[in-house]
Amino acid sequence: MGLITFFVEVNSVCNIKMSEQNSKTRQRKAKNDGKGDLENPSSDGKDKKVVAPRSATIIILQVLAVILVVFTIYVIIVPSPIDPVIVKNDPLPYFDGVMTPNTKLQEITKIGRAKLNGPESIQVDRDGNIYTGLHDGRIVKIAKSGEIIELARTGERLPNCGETEVEHRCGRPLGLQFDQNQENLIICDGYLGLMKLNIETSQLTTLIPASVGVHDTPFKFLNHLAVASDGKVYFTDSSWRWGRRDFPYLILEGGGQGRLLSYDLNTDESEVLLSGLFFSNGVALSPDEDFVLISETTASRIMRYFIKGSRKGIYDVFSDNLPGLPDNIRPCNEGGYWVALPSIRKWPFSFLDIVGPYPRLKSVISKIMPKSSFAGLIKSYGLILKLDYYGDIIASYHDPDGSVISRISEVYEDSKERVLYLGSFQNDFLGKLRLERE
């Protein structure tokens, strides 16, 4: 529009100039009676018209119009990187009652600060040694003395392991849990597959490569697991489309690509138990091992899938409209479950709840915002929940401004020591919180 206006005005100026020149020519011819001065006619220039320059406001508006047109064309023509679906949760929870904010998480001590990058999941052996997987692909043991010992790497050893750009090569161990004899750690590597690590020999074995997957569907984002007493491993693949480093797209998109799977350590048989989950994440078994709980992160709920008894194969909602996006689930020593929530949903505002019901809006956002910037839209907050056997919240632990700890991914209870260990996909330490004696 700006270019068209410019050419029209230039053409107008040229026409005026030509008209003035013709007028001057006619004047000279009329005065050419032998007495006039053809080189310096006395009337030349007296009626000359001057074209006023365009104001700065008009120029700015024209530039903005061009930018708007280009932006509109970009939004229409450029394909969206995501295929968003409708995600509509219940009204945002109020933080009152058992959810009343406190500062309990600000009382933690930090283990291995600046030495443990992204300790996502946690296990503790009989001797009190802690095991976790890190962002650079390492599986480490933290001895009671505080020494950090590397046991293995799930991927390649590269100079820049720990950077997101190469984590698909270095490996990214996420969920991990001991088998029943505490001889092996069973590991979900987000990129490389389901693995087993002998903690005495440090021998690492791939049980199911990500490229193979289950039922002809490769793994893209193995996440968390629980190991049953009969040797069955129940684990999640968060998406058959998005990898771990693309999880902001998965959250914005909504989901529907997640699966709950099983693998038998005794027979090597694998099975898809449930599909169509919304960012399937944490996994936990019931005390009687008759059902499995699965976090659906983008749906802010926990599902229950029955694996034994008359309801085998049936699933339902265990806990709904949680006050945040649930990550890993672990059993509570007194019964019930610990749930970590890296981000919160709190009245009156939640970005994901606002855009959730509008796929077209989410599509536009994914085009104009780099995925690395999505984290800035989520409030820094530390939150873990304690659920009872029925899925109701019975306690909550907070760090309201996230100044001490935030982005918590897992809560592991060491019943012998009466402490909680807090993992995170982002922090550079493990949190340790001593539970009050009752």
C-alpha cells in the first residue's frame, strides 16, 4: 500500500510540473511581441505551486501497514510446527485449604550444588546411596560421604554433553527405578530407549532401543517408569512425535500422542496398554499392584489403569484439575502418593489454560514465538503434593516465589531417614527436606 501511494504522488508531482512548464511556454509565446524578454519573462514563477511533504505520522502508519500485511501473509502461509488440539480444564483452582501457600520447601538443603545438572529422577539403596540421571547422559551415585561417582553414560561422550543440541547423542536419562533385588537400575532414556544398568559392574544393557519401540512405533520421548514385583516394567512414552528437547511444543500442542507400555524383564515381551494420552509422564503402582497411575501433564490430571482383577484393562480419572502440571509420581510411605508439579495453575491466571481451548491461537503462537521462550510464560514456583489413596490432596509444600527451589520433577521419600529428595529437570542440585516427626 505504501509503494502504491508513493508512485501515485510522484506521478501527480510530474503532472503538475509539466502543466507549469506548458503554462510558462504559453506565456512566453503570448508576450513575444518584439518588446518582451524571452529569457527573463517578468511573470515567470509568480504562480508556481509547491507540494507539501508527507507528515511523519502518515509515513509511520504506512510502514506499520506494510508490516501488518507481511505479518498476516506469514501467519497464513507458513505452516505451524504443531497440530494443536483443544485442552479445556475445569476452572482454575484456588490456593486455599490444604493448598494454602507456605514456605516449607524453602527449608531444604541442597546436595551437589553446581555438580548435578538436571537430576530428574531419584533412587536410594539400602545403604543410603542416592542414584540419579543427569542432563549430560550420566548415571551417577552420590555416596553418603557426598562423593559423586559416575557409573555409566547412556549415550556418547562428547565435549559438549549437557547442551540441548546434542542430548539426543549424549543421552538423557529420565525415569529410573531399582528392580526388586536392587541389583539393576531400570532406566528410561528420553532418546535412546529402555535400559538396564547393573550397579555393581556398571554394565549398561539396552532392553528396547528407541528405534525399535513397541508395535512398530519407535520411541520419541521415554519418560518415567515403575517396576512391579513380578518383573513387569510399566513405562511411558510421552509422544510418538516430539522428542524431549521439543517438549514446549508438546505442552502447547496439548497431546493425545502419549502411551503407557509394559515390558517383562523375564520374558522380554512388550505391550501397549493405553494410548492417546495427553503428555503421559509419571508412573506409580498401587500398594497391591492392581493398578498403575499415569500423569497426564497437559491435562492436569492423573489417570488410573487397572492391570489385575475384574477391572483389568479399564481406566478412569484418579485425580483431576490439579493445581499445576503433574510430572513424576512416587509412593508415600504412609500410603498415598507424592506428586511433583514443575508449574502451577492458580486463579486468576494460567497461560496454558487461557490458550488451551483455542487450537488456532496456539498455532499462531508456535509460529511467532521460539520454543525456548515458552518457559518465560510460566511462573517460577516450587510445589509438591501429597495425595491419599483416593486421589484427594491432603498436603502441599510450597516455595511461593521459587527462590530456593522450583521446577520440581520428582519426590522420593526415604522412609528410613524420614526425608524427601527432590529432583528437577532444570536445577543443578538435589533438594533434601526433612519430614517432621509425628
